[in-house]
Amino acid sequence: MKLFLKDHALLVVVHCLQLLTIITVYWLDGYRNLGPGLYGVFLSLFLLTGYLVYRYLSQRKFYQFLSKPLESLEESLHKSGNTPLAMALDELLKSQYKQYQQTIQSITRNQENHRLYMDRWVHQMKTPLSVIEFTAESLDEPESSNIREETERMKFGLNTVLYMARLRTIEEDFQVKAVELVKVVQEVNKENKRFYIRNEVYPQVEESREGITVYTDEKWLYFILSQLINNGVKYSAGKSNRLIVSIDERDGAAVLEVTDFGIGIPQTDVNRVFSAFYTGESGRKYRESTGMGLYLVKEIANHLQYTIEIDTKVGSGTTFRIIFKSFAS
């Protein structure tokens, strides 16, 4: 009703001004008998009211359609009325919906092609890196260690790119099963053994009890833990030689913590560390920081329904805490 009144307000105003103009002309012409004039005004307003009532009743569905927001795009395909204006709007919306669907399909195909290309490119790059790493083993020190250090950095970066590309279709890439947390931690530590030695930071694994298990996707959890441990080691190097990975259960949930004793995160950066490309004050001190690691951690955690918490103090270190809702045992 409000939209209908707003749409016809100008018509009512113009009609009233027109009647007032006619009466004024007759008055200025010397006609002083207002009775017939007022009767004519009444009839004119009566006809206008009848016209507005008829128009509202005939186009009520159309105005109701325009007044409420659409809950889905498919609702725009429903008929909004039988009047010429409503039918023209229906045709326009159908045409627009068709173009929108075509655009979405094109974007989806492009994204899928890009993801497939990134997957293949990352795997292709891993092969020459493995060859370089194998060749470096036959070289003398320190050349051998330097080359392997750089290849490890490139591998870590390639994995980040790969998981970022897969993030778009993460719902299709889930494989939820019972995962023992300590085994994932051990796999990450085994993969990063040389990284620990090079930075002289060594992780300690602490369990409140053996066999704490959660229902999750092991591959994505492995990536999250790798990112958190990599950050902990990177920001602890030269300040502390230890990093603690603890597995505990609290209030009926499994908790995995990665605690470093490095430079910490300023409080001004804490609320933004999970933003894409945000490196913060600490990150700017390290050229390798891209601002994407913790962003991916947060995005993946949201999809897996983890809760991520941060406790940090500048100069004392940082604790990243993962709380698992799907606690198995």
C-alpha cells in the first residue's frame, strides 16, 4: 500500500491543483456561485478515488511483489501480475536472470579452470624441486644445506598456493574421519625436521592423555598445523629454541595448542592477523611473510567448524588454540 501511495502521490497532487486552477479561473472571471463548482470538485475527487481503488486492486499483487525483498533469485521468475507493466517487468527479470546464470556459469568455469591449472602447476613444480634437492645432497657443505633450505621454502610456498586454490571448492574436498591428533603432529614434525634444525627451534609434544581423537579432515588439519608451527618457528628463531605443541581435553572438547616463545603479536594486530594479505608489525620484519597463512587457517577452520583462539604478549610469545567440536575420544 505504501509503495502504491508513493507511486500515485504526484497524480493526486496534480489533480487537486488542476481543480483548484479551474475554480480560481471561474472566480477571477466573476463567477461567484460556488455550489456547482464544489459539486464538480466532489464528483472529480470521487472518480479519482474510484480510479485509484480500481488500480490498487488490479495491481495489488504487483506492488506487493515490489515491496518485499526477494529471498532467492528464483522468486524473481514468479509472475508479479497480469497488467502490461507487471508482465513487462516479468520479462525483464527473466531476461536478467538468464544473463546472470550465464555469467555465473562462465565465472565458475573460469575458476575451475584456474584451480585445475594451479593444481597441475604446483605438482609440476614439485618435480624439479625434488630433483634439485636430490642433486644438492651430492654437493659439499654449506652449498648443499643452502640449496635444500631454499627448496623447502619453495615447497612450503607452493603448498600454500595449492591449498588456497582448493579453498574455493573445500566443501567438495572433505573426507571426515576419526583422526588421532598426536599422529598428525608427529607427521608435521617429521616433515619439518630440517626446518627445525636450521632455525634451532625444536617442538615439544605434550599430551594430557594418549589417544585423543577427533572427527575431522586429516589433510586440511595437517595444513593448519603446519602453518601454525611454521609461524611459531619463524618468529621464535634467534629468541627461543623451543616450541610446545600440547593436546588436551577441556569441557568435553579436544584442544590443540601451538605455543611459541618468540616476539609475540602486538595487540593492535591481534584482531587483523586472520585478514587476507595482512602482515602486521611483526610480519613486516620478515620478507617471507605474505599475510595469507593465517587467513587460510581461519577460512579452513570455519569450514571444519573449529574454533581458533589467540593468546599473545609482545616479547613473550604466542599461543594459537584450536578447539574441536567433533570430539571422538
